[in-house]
Amino acid sequence: MVSLSDVAKAAGVSKSVASRALSDDKSARIKPETAQRVKEIAQKLNYIPNHQARALRSSRTKTIALIVPTVNNAIFGELFAGVQNRAQELDLQVLLGEIHTNAPAVQNVEDLIRRGIVDGAIVQKPEDMRDDLLEEFLAKKHPVVIFNSKIPTYLGSVLLPDNGAICLAVRHLTELGHTRIGFIGGTAEHDAAQRRKKSFLDAMRSAALDTPANSVIDAGWEVDAGKDALATMFKNNDRPLTAIVVASVNAALGALALAGQLGIRVPADLSIIAIHDTWFAEGSAPPLSVIKMQLYEAGKVATDILHNFLDGQPMRDHMVQHPSPNLISRGSTARPPL
């Protein structure tokens, strides 16, 4: 990590002069061209000020950002509530924004921090974003917490217990008597999606159940992905599945809609259970059985980690374990057809 001494040396000034130039100290007798040179070199070297020292100068904005792929996605409502409530307790404001799958979107997040609009950010990686788009940004040691993604080169992720949630879903279905169970997962690019897929395969193996061709599909988190995956699963299948675990409640809603269009009765012909809970899961027809995850608690933890880092503590990873994933059995799961 680039230090203030590195900036001072590159600019040919003392550490004190560099510090005063970067903090815009009006009392310092520094030539404008010298101050500008120091700032340009600091930016070129990706110098990040020591946040504890910056806090002591009371120069923080006391604002953090929650950056998600889509702000109108109901899944993020509970996450935002956790961030917002904990931020209020810490006397912080929260700015809500979006990040898309391209380099300019990542640059926008970086600009929020560099320009001092926010002190740091909690970021949810989009489902089809490659790790390398974030790695260069994260390597600059910006105050950023990544939500439910683990970038191999970065320390500072808040993760959900995906394995426990998937195992609970599979156990619910097997206890109902299902043996032909499929899985609609997220994308191949998203590490959380792949963790859930691996957990499903492991759970099926532990239950001594097969996973036939077309029964496990990398699809996506959204409604259309669920529709497409279900269509693939039931195309030219001599032994139709009797139950499906869906890695996202949004995709589950799509699968439920297509099942109705195809004349597949839920749950009489097909049981569906999803990861995450939202208001529309309870209001669908039939209401979706779900595994409720700790999004509210994850939001609070992510806010604490970011706040502590800004106060000089090291960044860390955290797996949210309490409360545990919770089965909410509604109308979309039942015993398999005879």
C-alpha cells in the first residue's frame, strides 16, 4: 500500500509538506504548483489517506454508500434496512446506488469515494460481473465491504451461510418424500451462485439421490432466468422432476409462472422452494416456500466492519451465522405425486 512518505519522495517534498498539500491546509505556505504536483502524484500512485488520521481531522462526510445491482429489487430491501438502521445508530447517512456489469460503473463507485462524496461503500457484485472488474479497484485499498461475494485477492467480505440454506431446502423436500429434485442456480460467474450449486450437489449426494441431466442449471437470479431454466428441465424429460430448489426467490417466481403456463400444478405436480424471502413470495399463488436468510443482520455487520475500518481497524471477512437460515413452509411445497 502506498504511504504518505512514498508520495512525498516522488514529489520531491517533505512528508509534512505532502500532508498539508493533500489536506488543503490554508495556513501552510506552499506554492500552488507544488500542492497541485503533490495531489497529481498521489492520485497517480493511488494513495489512500490514513482513515484514522482523517477522522481525527474531522474531515469525514459521515456518509456511506450501499451499492447494489438493482435498487428496485425487493431482496435488497431487508439488507438496506439493516445498513440504514445501524448507520443511524452510528450517526451516519446512507446513499443508495446501483452498479452495473462494466468498467465505467466500477469507476463511478471509485469516484464517489475519491471525491469525498462518501467515506466508504458496501457493494453487492452483479450476478454476471467477472472478478477482474473489481480486483483492480479493490487493490487500491478503498474502504469497501463486499456483500456475499468473496474476491480471492481481497479481505473485506460479509458472506451468507449459503451451504446451510441449501441443505435446509433439500432436507425439507426429502422429508416430504421427494427423490427427483432439480436445482435452478445463479450464473456461472457469481461465486455465491456457485457455492449454492455445490451445496446442492453435496446435499443430494449425502442423501444418496441422483442428479439427472438437465436437473441442475446455471441460470440467474431474475424472473426470466427461472422461466428459461424450468422450460429446459421439463423439455424431453421422460421422468419429470417432482421438486426444485431455486437459488433466488426472483427466479423462483419465474419458474412458478411458467409452471402455470405449462399446466404443471404447484405443488400437486411440482414443489418449489427458494432462497430468500420477500413480500411477493407470500403473495404469489400459491405462496412460495422459502429459506429466509439473514439479510438484515448482514447489513448491520457490513456497516460495522466499514465503520470500524474507517476508524483505523483492519478490514476483515465475516460469515453471518446468527440467526440461522429459517425454513418458511408455505403452499408451494407438498408431498410428491403418487
